[in-house]
Amino acid sequence: MSIGGHSEAIMLATLAVKKGWQNKRKAAGNDCSRPNLIMNSAVQEKYVYCTNGRYVIDPVEAVNLVDENTIGREYEDAKKINGLLINKNIDCPIHVDAASGGFIALFVNPNFIWDFRLPKVGSINPSSHKYGLVYPGVFRVVWRSSEFLPQELVFNINYLCADQAIFTLNFSKGASQVI
């Protein structure tokens, strides 16, 4: 899905993970009022860090913080986190925030696996503009499959005589791409 920017990408991906988690909890008759969201220490100050004095989270420590209310993960050692979640039989999708390095990581370190090759990765938001050759504000969120994007979050509209499905915070976009 093409969207306006990185902040919107991460918010929409997190919203999709949260809504999917709520739907599963409700279907099982469980409380869904207190999700547990774990992030790395590079997240803006409005969040509680997993640890102090470290710029990345420890995969073992991160998985130990996961409980039945955890709704997602951040871009770190996704392969190790994926393996630990599988070993502990925890149903928790990983969201990879690949905005600052996802496109180049594939070329710089092809053995570093963080993408849909890992079965727990449910969504990724790469930047389309941080490396040039496209206009600012060109971002994407990609989901493994439609089951990772709850359909009640998607708006179906008819725009310029075509049916479209959209999932954005607002419908307007910048005009810099208009020629």
C-alpha cells in the first residue's frame, strides 16, 4: 500500500497488528484491552525503552517480555526473534520497520535475513525515497498476506470511476508528483 510517509507507515502497520491481535483475542473470549508493544531504544522519547544504555534490544530479552498481550516487534535481529517466538510457540507477528535500511540491507548483507523469509514477519515498511530517485513522501507498507491487514481498516471507494481499496490516515497526498 502506498502512503504518505514513514510515520504514517509505522502507525498503520502497528494499527493493523493491534486490530488483528484484538480480533484473535475477542474470538477466543479473552480480554483485549491491554496490548503489550515492544520496541527498540531508537524509538522517539514518547515510548518506554526496553533497556537503558543500549541502542538495540537483546533478542532473548525481547522475547522474555512477550506475553499474551504483545502485538508486535521492531527491526532488530528479526531472525533470532523469529526463532525464539517459534520455539516458545508464541503467536505474535513481527513488524519490520525497514525505513532506514531495508532496501540496502538486501545488497550490503544478503545473509542478514529480516524479511518475509521468516514466517513470523507479518508486515514491512520500507522507504522508497531515502536513497534518491523518487519524490519524498513515497512510502510503502507491505503485508505478508491479506490476513495480516484486517479488512475493517480498509476503505473501499470509487475514485475517478475506479474501485480502490485504501488504508491511510488521510486521503490527501502531496502535489509534488503532479506534472
